[in-house]
Amino acid sequence: MSDRSTKISALIVTGVSSFITPYMLSGVNIALPGIQKAFSIDAILLTWIATSYVLSNSVLLIPIGKIADIYGRKKIYIIGITIFVISNFLCAFAGSIEILITLRIILGIGAAMHLTTGVAIIISIFPVKERGTALGINVAAVYLGLSAGPFIGGLLTHYFSWQSIFITITPIGILSIILAVFFLKGEWADAKGEKFDLLGSIIYGASLIMIMYGVSILPQLTAFILLFLGIAGLFGFAARELKIDYPVFELTLFKHNKVFTFSSLAALINYASTHTITFLLSLYLQFILDLPPQTAGLVLISQPIVQAVFSPFMGKLSDKIDPGLLASIGMTINTVGLFMLIFLKPGLPIIFIIGILILLGFGYALFSSPNTNAIMSSVEKKHYGIASGTVATMRTIGMTLSMTISTLIFTMLIGKTEIMPAVYPAFQKSVKICFIIFTVLSTIGIYFSSTRGNLNREVNNV
């Protein structure tokens, strides 16, 4: 297979899988009121439908990145997308909320495997001068999924049921598996022969779970105990990784590579401040503004459509202009959009919300692929899997933190009750406080993004 054919195949294969994950996530957000009604669950348990997926996903991203570097990125990719498709299909037949959340955990495991390796495969194939463009196309596929999810999910929920969202993903997922097996030629295992640090991975995963779950149950006493144990575990993990010959994560990347460190922190903060926008607005549009699911979906797709249109251009631009500069401008725009969402109120015209979402979509496009380009191009070839895992980990930890903040605010102001007219004032206050917190977080993110330094592309072994 020619070099050009390999590149095209990689873009198609990773593009399809990059589409279905955000399609599922954003589609399920639209279906949350229907799921709440079907299982008669409270607002806190409702947030765990999203949080359970993100939690299992974030725990495995770094270890999976290392495993892929050792045993082959394509191999891990195919296993991951297969797990994702099967567990996603079974979600449609969950008979209880406990089964649904369990399946969402397994779904997160599969997603960790194919999302981590997808970006690493692209970086392995494309030379430095073409990476921004390739990543921009991949990010566009992500945003197309985010666009299709609310719209199609709204229609499916309205005319059929929330289960139909999971079912519709199955044929697309099967297509991705077929494409990967028969058209993605070659294998990439640049750390082949190295040992995998299983004990370190267990310590890392357990610590992360304790921290994330502990934050979600604040201010209970158990939460503080879990946070202490989790933080202590991460320190122990770091001490171990600095001593062993084959660490699961190269901590020296953070110590000696400012571009990598600050770009990763910028990604973490960006996702922490923006992830729950769709979640909060989906509930706000349907509960407070009384919009039907399909109409709410149409409103919400305005953001990812703008992201999908502009991401390839911004990715290509980051091949020519310092990607850190583009990402910093994007994060500044996001901060402005978040600030405007603080002033949501029942009588606000829908066009105002759409305008804010369009602004946020443009900010996302400016930030996402250039920032990923900065991270991936700042490390050596043998660390592509780890770097890709770091990108995905920053994203999922940020998403978890974002959902945790929302859950904590909901717990304090709404409590364990369904979102009904009697609690609408508390719900609106919760949304306002969430967006205030996210605006402050995003402002902090601008600092890390703008002070990361210039990217030295010569570090790459390509």
C-alpha cells in the first residue's frame, strides 16, 4: 500500500471511530430527561450516567497508551472499538439504572483503547508538516459526532425512545471495525520489548478513582479520606515511576518539557470548564424553556457544527503558525462565551443562546487541534502513545472534574430529587453557579496556554 493510501486509510478509520464516541455522548445528553423518567431516578444519579463513562475512561488512558506503544497501536485500537460497539449496543437493553451505569463503565474502557491509539496512529503516519491538517480533520469528525448527536438523538428520543440512540451507533461501529481490520495496513509499536508496569498502573488507577469519587461525594467525611488516600497514591505512583526502568508514564516529560506540560494543563482546564455546557443546556432548554427534545437538539448542534467547519482550517494553520498562539486565542473566546452563559434566564431569546454556542464553537476550533498538535509534536516518536494517552487523559479528567463540579452544585442546591417545577429555581441557580466557576477556570487556563513557550518541532524523530 502506498504512503498516500496509508494516510487516507488512517484518516477514514480513525475518523469514523472519532465520530461515534461524541455522537453517543451528546446524544445521550439529550435523552437524559427520558432516562430519568424511565428509571425514576434523582438528579444526582442522573449525572452518574455521564460520570461513570468518563471515570473508567480516564483511569485507563495512560496505561493503554503505554500498552499500545509496546504491543501495537492498531491491535489495541481494534480491540477497543470492538468492546465499545458491543457494550454500547447492550446499553439499549439495560433493565435497570445499575446495569446501564455498569455498561457505561465498560463502554469507557473500550473508548479509552480506541481514542488513545487513534491519535497516536495519525501522528505515527503523518510527518510534522502535515500533522496539524490531519489532526484538524480528525477533530472535525469529533465535532460532526457532537453535531449529529443532539439532532439525531433528539429525533430518535421524540419519535422512538432513548434506547434507539445506542442502537443506531452499532452499524457505524461495525463499519469502523471492518475498515480497521482490512484497510489499515501496518503496525506501530515503537516501544516494543519494553516491560509494562502493571503495579504502577494499578496504583495510578486506584488513586484516580478515589480522588474522582471522593470529590463527587463532598462534603462527606468519606470524601476527605478518599481524597487523602488518592493524593497519597499519586505521590507514591510518581516516586515509583521515577525509579523503575520502564515506567508506565514518563514523568520527565512534565519536568523537562514546558510546551508539553503547559499544553496538557491547558487541555485539562479547557475540558473542565466546557464539558458540561451541553449537559446543563440540554436540561435547561427542556426543563426551563420547555422545548421538546428535537428542538433542544437543533439548538445545541450550532456549537459543534461551527467546530466541525473550522477545525480542519485551524489544524492546517497550526502547521504554519505557532499552535500555542492559536490555542490561547481559542481559550480566550471560550472564556467570553462561558461568561455570557452566566446570564441565562427564562425569557432569554433562543437566538441569544445559539449565538453564544456559535462563539464557543469557534473558540473550540481554535483551541482543540492546535493544542493537540503542540502536545504531540513536542515529544519523541517512542512516546507517541503516552502523549496521546496524556491528551485523552487531560480531556477525560477535565470532563470528570466538570461533571463533578456540576454534581456537587446539584447536590448542595437541589438534593436527591427529580428535576420538577418545584425545584426549577434551585436548578437555575445551580446552572448560574456552574458557569461562574467554569468562567474562572477558563480564565486560569488562558495563563497556561499563553505562557507555554514556542514549539520546537525538531524534537521529533520523523
